[in-house]
Amino acid sequence: MGFVRVKPVVHNETCETCGVCIRDCPAELLLELREEENSLRQQVYKGTRIAEKPWQDGEFVRPPCQITCPIGQDVRTFVRRISEKNYAGAFSTIRETNALPGVTAYVCHHPCEAQCIRNFIDEPLAIRTLKQFLLGQRMDNERNLPKILQAKSKRVVIVGSGPAGFAAAYELIRDGYMVEMIEALSEPGGMLRWALPSFRLPREVLNRDIQYLQNLGVRIRTRITFGVDITLADLKAEGAGAILLAIGTHRSEETDLGCKDAAKGFVDCLTFLKQYADGKLMDIGSRVVVIGGGNAAIDSARVARRCGVKEVSVIYRRGHKEMPADKAELAHAEAEGIMVRYFTLPVRIILKDGAVHGVECVKTKLCELDESGRGTPIPKEGSEFVIHASGVISAVGQKPDMMWNQTGEPFRLSAHNTFVTDGELATNLQGVFAAGDCVTGPSTVVGAMASGRRAACSIRNYLRG
């Protein structure tokens, strides 16, 4: 009996384009089946780029969206459960790896959507929007707490209540450890609360996520400045088996533009955003220039508009493609009338009678790639010009604020003032770990959460000896 080839069938109604079926697909052997015109199979193969980069065995069991998610969110399962109207099940799936589902539903940069195979067929699934949809279902999941493993006598103290700290706390509390968080400000949340404007992250959403963690047993102590009100020695004396530093990057990088911080109309983005979060609208005139290309710059520009500024410009030294800000947030800013000037480098802030009067700039062009993989901006000769302004907001970067270390703890720090850790996120001090932006430098919310989860795993291993 001769060999009979059976053409594989892909059901359009049930296919989730996750690519997991590829390993067992006959098209692996019968190459012509990959090239069948206008078939869903062809699109799936094109999307997984098998010819360019063969998948590893471990990756066959997970679709690209989950592989690219920093916290390994099981997108395939929770999307399927939404389609089945099993909203509680979908939310439980998200909760398996996500300590802050409400927060990520609003401010995650959603790399999963960029890797969704539907990109190669029509358009990616709106994964982040689906999370927002779940939040609107008003489910009882907040009262259905997960099972906590056997309680352990070991206590972990986490300094800082941002995304990295919360992610670590979530993992450790579910594993039975006693978890306490220390926060210098009056309310927990770190930069999620006072650096992200409420129009991007509604405060009721953040509060709900935090309350869930407190319901699990996480204790949060506010208005305690680490290194001043309480030290490493104090925490160890109180019985902390391990300490995690998740202090973020709460200090703005300084600008070298000939402007003193005391100049009227000049402010760094973190100060400006915190004032807004505290309900204070800062008066910086009617024409404002924001220097920077990240999310903090775009947030500052949008807040400036809400403070009544008529003309807001963002100047960035590279192009739209290289700009690190979330493209959706950038689109919102432009829709609000904010002008973005690309390939523009600030040279000097012009002062008049101690107040901002304008920004001297020069146009740039990109040359060889730098360590970030982007072209290095260099000035174009003879392209100088001036932007008249009454205020300047500097958003050129952030770094950890080490002013708390008044006892002179001998931490190893990098040239960027971040903690130097080993592969397990342990610092050079016994029993002290670090995670999030204070290790990596400014990153994304979900990136910081991934770091916090890694730190929790390392702390668990450390406490187990």
C-alpha cells in the first residue's frame, strides 16, 4: 500500500494562532504545505519565523506572547476563558503570575501584542484591553484568596512599595513567609502612585490591587524612611531573615544646560509629577518645553496641558522610531495638541532675570549605533535655533536616591548609582537582595515586576539554606 499524505486542517474558528502545534505538524516534513496560498497554516508558519530561528523544545509548549511577557503571563488561557465567558477563571489565570493585574491592565507596555501571531494575519489581539474588560466585570475574585502554603516562621522585609516590591511580596506571602513592606511616603505604591498620572492609572485600580495583597497578609508600614527612621541593623535585630531593597529610581538625572534648579520655571519631571499627584497644579507659564523621550517626558507634557499650559513641546534628540516612550501614549499626547520635535538637541536654557526665557537647540542626525542599538545623535552644523518658553521640564532620566544610606552601608554600586548584584539578585551584604529599577535602571512596570519575582525566588532559596 502506498504512502498516503493527509493534508493537515486548521480550523479558523478554534485556532488561537499560538504556534504550539507546529512541532507535530506535517508541514515540518512536507515543506510545500507551508506555502499553501491564503491558508491559516501559512500565516502561522510565517508568524513563527521557523525558517529564520528554530524554536527550542521548551518554547513549543508556550506561544510567543507568553514567551515574551516578562512575568510569563498565560495569555492563551485567559483569552480563551474570556471567549467562553468564564471571567472568573480568566482572572484567576492572570493572578497566577501577576501581583498587580489592575495596574498592568492600564500601564503595561504589552510586548505580548507585538509578538502575537495574529500580526501576520490581520492585527494582534488587544490583550491589555481585554484585561481592562475583566476589571469591569466586578467579579468576587478579590474575596476568593488563593491558598497559602504552610506558614513559615521566617520574616522578609521589603523596602519600597513599587511594582518590584509588590511582585516579590506576592510570591513570598503565598509561599507562607511573613512579609512586611516599608514605604517612606504616606501611601503605598511608589512611582505607580505619584509618578504615573491618575488619567493613565486610576487610583481606585491601584488601591484595589494593593488591598488584595494586604488581604493576603502583606503588612505595609508607611511614613518610615529607610536609613533614617529604621536601618538594616534595626531590621535584622527585629528578626528579618532577608531584606529586599526595591527602592526604585526616585532621583532625576541632572541636566548640564547652564540652568540652576532655583531658576523660575525650571523643574525636574519627578518633582512636577509628584506635585500633580498631590493635587497641586504648578504654575510654569503658558509655553513649556519638555526635554526627553521616555514615558516620564510624555506624562509630564500631558500633565502640563492639564495645568493650563497653552503650548507644550517635547524635544527629543532622535527620531520617532527610536523614541522609547509608549507609542500609544505618544499618540494620546499628540491628539491633545502637544508638539513633538524630533532630532532636536537642547544646548542651553536661556534665562532672563533668573527665569526661563527659552531653550537654545540644534538639529541632529544619527550616525553609528551606540550600546542601546540606536543611532548616536550628532549636531548638524549651522542648525541652531531658539524655542521661546516660560518653563522647562527636564525628563532626561532617573537614578536611585542613595541619600538614605546615612549609616554608610558598604554596598557595591555601579557607575549609574544602581546596586551591583549577582545572578540571584543578592547584594554584597549577607541576606540583602535588590530588585527592580534600583538594579537595572529605569525600566517598565512589568519589567520591574519580573525582577521582583526573580528576587522572591532567590530569597526563598536563601531562607531554605
